[in-house]
Amino acid sequence: MYRILFLAVFLFACKTNSTNAVVQVQEETNAAMTTLNSDDCYKDRKTEKSIDNIEGSIMIIGGEYYLNCEGYKRYQPCNLPEKFKKEGAVVKFNGDVKEIFAHERRAGTPLVLTMVK
């Protein structure tokens, strides 16, 4: 009888803890995501495409912040929040890729972030 009671209490405790852990991870993930307003800080440029769920690391070149991604792709976000301005930090982001004018050379493709985490 004691074995059955112990087993029932043990299983109930394990189930409760695993459910709480999942909820806690979801809350931490949601809290870390920053949705940005859609104000376009590159108003004079056309949007070439929208990108979603891209991973990149923060880098600084000449005092400007860039998102360095796979495939030698580098974006220059105009609205990167202060809390993400840490060189080497890895982030996931969504955004609108803007055009590069024919007469200019840039270290990164202009980007308006719509979400970063």
C-alpha cells in the first residue's frame, strides 16, 4: 500500500515540475522578444524584400552596428534597440531589407527591424 502511495505522489510531482518548466521557458522566451514599431528609418529607399527568423551576431564597424549572418550577408539596422548593442551577441530577427543606391558602397545592407530577440 505504501509503495503505491509513494509511486502516485512521485509521478504527480514529476508531472507538475515538467509542466512548470515548460511554462517558465515559454515566459522567458516571450519576455526576450522585442517587437519594434514599423516606423521606416530608411524612408528614401524602396523595400526589396522582407526577411523572417534570421540569426546573426552583432558587430561594430566604425562605430556603427551591423548584423553579421551566414553566407557573408551583413545588414545595417537603423533601429537596433540599445539592449541588443553588445558586440558578439547572437540574435534572431525579422525585418525589411532596403535598397542600396547605385552610387554608394556600404558595409551592410540597410535594414529596418520589425522584431528582434
